[in-house]
Amino acid sequence: MRFPFAITHAWREARSSWRRIGLYMGSITLGVAALVAINSLRSSVIASVELESRTLLGADLRLGAGRAFSPRIQAVIDSAIAKGVPTTYVTRTASMAYVQRTGATRLVQVRGVGRDYPYYGTIKTQPAGLWNAFRSQRAVLVDPAVLVQLGAAVGDSLNVGISRFIIAGTVDMPTDVSFQGALGPRVFMSDSLLPATGVLAFGSLARYEVYMKIPSDVTLNAFTSSHEAVFRTEQTRWDTADKQARQLTRALDNLTRFLSLVGLTALLLGGIGVASAVNVFVKEKLPSIAVLRCLGARQSSVFTAYLLQAGLLGVAGAAVGVLIGLVLQAFIPRMVHSFLPVEIGFTIDWIAIGAGLLIGAWVATVFALIPLLTVRDVSPLQALRREYDAITPRRDVWRALAYVSLFASVVLISLWQAPAWRIALAFSAGIGATVILLWLTALFLVRATRRFFPRGAAYVYRQGVSNLFRPHNQTVAVTLSLGFGVFLIGTLYLVQRNLLDRIAIDEGTNRPNLLMFDIQSDQRKGVEDILRTHHATGVQITPMVTARIAAINGVPVANIPADSDGAPNGADNVRDRRRARPEAWALRREYRNTYRAELAPTEKLLAGKWWNNPRNGGPPRISVDTGLSENLKVKIGDRITWDVQGRQVETVIANLRSVNWAQFSPNFFVVFEPGVLEQAPQTMIALARKEGDTERSELQRDLVRAYPNVSSIDLGVVQKTLDGIVDKVTMVIRFLALFSILGGIIVLIGALTTSRFQRTRESALLKTLGAGRAQVGRILFTEYLALGVLAGLTGMLLSGVAGWALIRFFFKFPFRIPVPQLLALWVGVAVLTVAIGLLNSRDVLNRPPLVVLREAE
């Protein structure tokens, strides 16, 4: 069977040149592997969450509030119980736990659970079978982390509040999906025993919940719909298994889509490598193409042959990437298993596999298309006259369509991967801007080096640097590819480092490292005495008064339309009306306010005047955080009426201030002027500093012995927890970003391999003229070092700009450059480039010049 010329020629060329162009396809492989792994993982996680939705919630419906249920909500619950709906209560709070045998203390998450909780899921205890039995005893079940962190064992006594319990065993609870466990392990007890502990005193941070089993979706929807208005009015949150599953899958889907964008950069980097490889490949094939033209081959046939070759290599590279991606899919969950709410099984997502194959082949083809269009301009005359080399690419509709296809492909793939279309467009614009800036910066640095390099330098250094500008050089291509990888890694590192610096607790400063809360007014002096006895420094005690907004400018909250109450987004006038509405959460949340006479160090006055002078009549003055004022749609002069434990207090906004929420400090949305809340029921929070981990533990031990209701947090432990969370997330991002670096390395190897013939011939001529092996080696060393320095410097400069922009305008933090780390990255790239270049040029140094010249002839 005879195949068309384009197919047979593409097959012959692929067999003879697959090693050269196939190296570039390795970067396509890496990009496809990242996309397949993340997209397959996303599908597996979402499927697992949806399958286990009832287990994750523990029921079909959960009602929750920040204080004991109001009579209206309790009436709804009682009516459901009267109709036979299985119902159970759970109370969540935080408290210090103290093990008498070891003397260790730790903040724990206390759960007072009802008899039938949870309705779904299997509870595993050690020893087995304790979940129902332990409630009949004065005993608790704990997370395994409690035993590790407190040095305790099953059978030990555990003090929670003013009560003492026996640790009956450990429990593995599949429900209770939250990040609170990152700051304290859980302790489970019967809800009937929780009040006696004293941890539910006035002002305690507690969450009251009721769980209902309503298996019928129709009955559940009817129940929530009929009571939704009551839930909203009474500030009671309701969650169904499906609703929580949607929230979890939406969050996980957004996270994995962001990670997919990181993998997509590796794929686009591979496309740059393909374009560079095909460009050099076409230049070397010009004489062969001219001969084919002399033998009667049509331009379209030759062009189609090489385009088929690029497509076939793209499919091959994508197929290998799919296999690697499936391996990564099984590996990545182990890196972040502590953040996944369910066990993720290995399932093959055929849609992700098909999309990976299609996108990989398409990216390889569309990036190869632009340099391949040069084939159409090859004349048969070039086979006879080598000086007829200058080919001016035609500026026709096909070349314009090729560029449009390239840009459209990047946008469409980004739209498929990104969480939102705005992010996709921003990502596409960022990729385009980065590539253009890399290209322009590379050209500038190359020309600047050529112009300003010392003329009096030694010959080997001048020759090595001048090699950057020889015909068929790959300087710009290497700078683009390797510089892009450095740019991505550098940007991620700068953002991570600056964010960690904002939340870091510096042991060498006077920043507080111990937080105490739920201090009652009559306990203040005793707490101060304990802190003084332990020589704690920097003690700050701040009052805190709980309140809710009752009205704004005389309009009750119930009559104020919030953004979540309006019609769905549609016409522009509807969106404009919703922009003018307050946020629902800001109207209905419970506030913890304070009062003081001065600004805190973490605050800055933005508008209005502080109360330096006594109030001359009128409502009491308050200071509002500028972010909250935007959410409430209020300004200076507006009046807010507060419900302070049943008493109405009307206030006027005197000023707006910004708050640095990133620092560990007693920050508040609303601050009252003195003389208003002093007699209101209140609790205290305290900050202090105590050097030494052991000393802080002893202070916490004495504090919990004297005042069991007072909870304290060692901010050093919090810092370690935050570091662990950030490190695990960034580990995945860095792991995927590594694909971009590997892609840059592959493109680097391919670029040096492609121009090895030119380098080999020049080295042979130098040896013939008397240059020694060591001299040629120094020339190559200089060239590779210059390439690495240029690529690393370009990527590092752009990562500094991108990191500054993200920190300054997105996170709105001051920006600091970790100079030593970036310099280490720069040096590492230069060393890597030299190592790969010299390893790839062994033939250049070892082959006799006569053999090389005969082959060239």
C-alpha cells in the first residue's frame, strides 16, 4: 500500500531526527504529566467528597450558632423532634487540658457530643467499641495527637476546666471537617458532662450545634425552605450534606485549578522549546528541502510532512506524559493527605487523559507551526546556490492565523483550567507579558554584554562570550526557557517568604508569644499576679464585649437588604444595586468589641479624628476598620445601634482606621471610646512574652491550675503549625513548579545539542590553529557560564518584579527581597548550565580535528 508523500517523508524524517527534536518533546511530556496528575486528582477528590458527603457532615442537616439557640430556633428543633426526626446536640469550644501525671498542658478542641452523634460514618476507637460505652462513664476519648503532645497514655487523668476525666482511649473521627484541629487536637466527652467543666462561662468562644437525620431530600428541602427566614433572622447557620460537599468540592476544585495553572506553565514552556527546536531544525534542513523542491515536491507536501512530524512527536510526548501523570496522581495525595477530608482512591479519569493527549499534541503542533511556515518560502535555487540563504518570511494571512491560533490556544486552555474567566485572562496576559519581557530582557542583556564586555580580556573569555552571537546560536531560546523556570520558582519563593515573614514570631524581639483568653473581670488581678511571678514581659490585657448590630442609621438590620438577599446577578442595574448593599455576614455576625483611649501599634488612622477630647453630648463615638466600613457601606457620621447583651446602645462613627491583621495583636473591627462599655458584661484577653519553651509550659500549667476556664495559646506552637501548613501547600506548588525548571533544563540540553555541530567544527578549527584541549574547554566554560548567568539573571529580575507586585498590591504587605536566597538560585542556575553544557560537549573536546573537518566537508 502506497502512502502519500507527506506521510512517508514525515516517517523517514522522524526516524532520523527523533533524538534531536524528541528531546524538546520531553518538556511537552512534563507539562502533560502535571496536567493529567492534577486534573485526575481533582476528579478523584470531588468524587470521594460527594460520595462521603453524609459521613463528612455526620448527619443530613446541621444547625449552628455562636451562642445558645434562641427560643425561636429551639421551637423549630422541638417541632422536628415531635415529628420523629432523629436529633442530637454537639457543643464545640476550646479549653486548656492538663495531664496530672506529666504536668503537661495544651489547648484542645473540646466536643460535647450527644448520644446518637454521628448518624453516618464508622467511628474507630482504640480499644475498639468505646464510642457508645465511654459516655456512661466520667471519661473522654481523644485524638491520638493528645497523647503525643501531652505525653499521656490511656488511663491517665485529664483535667478539662474544673473537671477531671479518665482517658478511655483514642478515636478516629471521619466527621468534623475543619482546620481548627491544626491548632489543637480534639477531646470528646458526653454533652451532659460539658457544663460541669466550667469552660462555657460568659464570653467563652463556643459553637452550639444540632444534627438531624432527614434522609429524604424532598423532606429536607421542604424543612430548610420553610425555616430559612428564621435561620437568617436568628443568625443560625444551616448546612446540609450536599451543601457542605459543594463548599468542599468548590474549594478543592479552585485549589487544584490553581495548581493546574502551574502545570500549564510547564506545558507552555515546552511549546517554546518546540518552536526553538523546529526553527533550528528547519534551518538545517533547508538544503534538503530545496533538493526536494527540485525533484518536484510541492511546497504544501513538504510543509505537511514536517507538520505531521511535529504532531506525531507531540502525541508521543503527550502519551509518555499521561503515564507519568498517572504515577504522580497516586503520589501527590500522600504529600497533602492531612488536608484532604476523605481517603482518595486511585481512579483513572479518561477525560483528563484524553484532554492531556489532545492538549499536548495541539501545543506541540501550534508552537511548531510558525517556524514551519518558513518551509513554504524555500526555493529550488537554494540547492544550487548556498549563498541564497536569506529567506524573508512572508507576511500573509497564514502566518497571521498561526499567531492568532497560538494566542487563542493559550487563552482557551487557561479558561479550561482556571477557577474563573478573569483569572484565566489574567494568567494568559501574564504568560504573554512574561515571555515578551524575558525575550526583550534577554536581547538587552546579550547586546549589553557584547557591547560592554572588556576588549582587553583574555582570548578564551572573549571567544566564549562572542559565541553567544554566532550563527545558529540559541541564546535567546535558552534564556526564555530556563529564565521562565527561574522566574516561576523565584516568584513562588518570594511570595511564600514574605507571607511567612508577616506571621513569623521573632524570638529576638519583644513581640508577645503567649495569648490568654476567656479571662473574667474578677480574675484579672490573679492572672496578672501569675504573669508577674513568672517574670513575663510585655503584658497587655484588653477587655472584650460581645455585641450585635441592631440598626444602621435607624433602620433595623432585619429591614436592610444584604447582598445575599437580592436577585441573582443579571442586568447591570441589578448588580449596581447589590454593590450598594451591605454584606450579609457583616450585618448579622456577633462582634467582639473593645474600648480604649489610644490607637494600637497595629492601627493607622485613615479618616476622621480620634477622641483626644471628652465627648460634648451626642451618641458615643466609635472607630471602625476601613474594610468593615466598606462591607457595611457606612461612613464617618453614620450611626450604628448595637445590641449589647440585650441593651440598645446607639453610636456614631467618628473615624476610620486600617488594621494590620497579620500581626499577633488584640485587633478589633470596632473600638469604642472610653466611658461607654466599662459596666457591660465582658471578658479579657491577654498577651505576654515569656522566653523559653519549658518556661512557657510551666506558666501555662500554673495558669490552668488556678483558673481552669482561662485558655492560653503558645504562639510559638501556632507558628510551627502555620509553617507546617504553608510548607505542605507550597511543597506541592514547588513540586509542580519543578516541572517548569526541568522543562527549561530539557530545552537547554536540546539547544546545546542542536548547535553542537557548529561548536564542534569551530573547536576543530581552533585545535588546528594550535589551541589546546584546556583552552577550548575554557572557551566552552565561558560560553555556558554566560548563558547560565544571563538566564538566571533574567528570571530572577522578573521574579522580583512579580513578587513585589503580588505582595504589594494583592496581599497589601510591605515587600522584602531575600537577597542571599535569590543569589543562591542565580548561582545554582549558572552552575547547572555549565555542568550540562560541559557534559554535553565531551565530543567537542575529545574528537580529533581531522575527523571533524572531514565529516564537515
